[in-house]
Amino acid sequence: MKKPNVAIAGLTACFGCQLTLLDCENELAAMADRFTFAYFPMGVTTRTIEGDFDAAFVEGAVSTPEDLEMLVHLRSRSRLLIALGTCARWGGIAGLKNNEPRLPLAETVYGGDAHHIDTFNPGPLHRFVSVDAAIVGCPPEKPDIIATLAALLAGTLPVFTAYPVCMECRERENLCLLIERNKLCLGPLIQSGCGARCPAAGMVCEGCRGPAAETNSVAQETLLREKGFTRDEIASRMRRFSWEWDHDQDH
């Protein structure tokens, strides 16, 4: 059987999502045996995009013309395009300042050269092209990456859990940081799959996996307001990793 041809690319990102794939050390030999990584600048020496791909995994948000050109190029050559990580799926922390003018932000980083930097507000992949699947997480969980690759071999796409992190917290019998400690925990709203790692260690859920399906953000805000948090605090936390989350739409 012909090995699937795969591309793995990064846009505006920290490249931690691609690094997570390379961290699957016990599975790397099997991956190399079953897939042809035809384009993967972080992992192989080939740096040019040639031919078509069965699947392209794209990490990062789109924030420059070069990002957009790369994304459209990969989309046109790939049967499946998969968003790799929270920045690719939701915009991520790259979009934290999307409500502010772009030029002053660029000047903070690049100084006098900012006027020569061609950049725009970072956005998730689905704002620009069609996306077939997503592996969320900042960074993604190794099992999710492996499950996606295994599904590709079977000619399908993986099905991940759709319930919020709170379900995993209950399964682990964690202390509820929201109810019992009055902390601004986003567990009721965020996509599960992390094993509630942060709450299990006594840290609130920051929302790095993005919003879960069919959550009730109105009820969550009401509860948090009753606990003394302001609406601005709540909205800021909810949009930390997914700035497109239209909090106002729920009212």
C-alpha cells in the first residue's frame, strides 16, 4: 500500500505543536515507516513543496501575507487540511491584542522598522480556507496526534471528546476550584482531552484547548459574577486562547 504523503508546516507560532509530534519518540520509527513526510522543515531536510499531499498539518495563526500564501498553497495541494494546535484552530495567544491598532504593536517589537513589516491581525486557519479537522491544545496531546495519524491510515478522521474539562475533573475526583475555591476556572466551557491536568495540580483551567461544543457561557458568567469577578475579567480570560469567542453574542 502506498504510504500517505504528509506535509507539516508552521505559520505564526512558537512551533511547540510540531515539537510535540517529534516528542512522540516511541512512535517516530513507526510513523516514518507508514508515512512519507514530504514537507516538514522542522524534521526533515527537504524544504520545498512538491507534488500533492494526502494531508497537511498546519500549526499557527495567519498574520502575514507569507503565512496566507503558504496556507493557500498547502490547501490547494492537500486532500485534507488539519489545524494543528489552538493557534491554528482558534487564533491562540497570537490574537490577544487583536482589539488594538496593529502598527503600535509592531513598533513595540520592531521599533523604527515596524513600518516595513507587513502584518495583520492573527486569525485561525478557517477564516481563510476550509479546514477538514483540528487537533486542539497548546500544545496538542501526543495521543491526539497519534490518533489522527492512525485514522488517516484507515482512511478516516478521528473523533475526539466533545464534553468540557469539568467532566475529566469529576472523573479524577479533583477538588472543584470554581465552586469550592472561588477561582476563575474555565473548566465548564473548555474542550476536554487534557485529562484536567491543570486543575489536578491545583491550577485553574486557562482555556488553552478552546471552547467545547454546546457550553453555557451565560450561566458560567453569572456564576463568576456572583463570585466577584468583573465582566471584563471574565471576557478577557475566555478570549485568551480563542479571541473569536463572541462573548457578547450570548447576551
